[in-house]
Amino acid sequence: QFSWYCDGLPEKMHNQDKWELAQTIAYQMLHESKYRGISEGATHYHATYVKPYWTTDKGMKLVGRIGEHIFYRLE
């Protein structure tokens, strides 16, 4: 989410239907508490093809994996 926002490139949506679906899901999560348990309170995540230094920090707990993303919670 952050690289997409901070990469300095123009934001072009190539698939309007998927963009609208993403907005709908985000709205449902924020305003209707839908899908709340899907990442079990994760505070950090990364793709499977990278290994960030912070994954071994004290207090970082592996939550699980959804697709190509691994989720952690700082406790």
C-alpha cells in the first residue's frame, strides 16, 4: 500500500471494476466492520519474495499468510 502511494508515479487505474471493488471492500471494513478478523490484528506485512529486517525484531509475532503476503503483529 505504501509503495503505491509514495512512488511518485501518476495514479492510473487500469481496471475500473477492480478499483471500485477495492473501494467497496475498504468501505465495508472501515464502516461496517466486515472482514475484521482476516489478518488477526496484523500491524505489518510484506510480500513473500522479500525478507525485511524487522521480521525478527523482538515482539514481532507471525500472524499468517494470505496469498503472497505474510502478516505480523507487534506485541
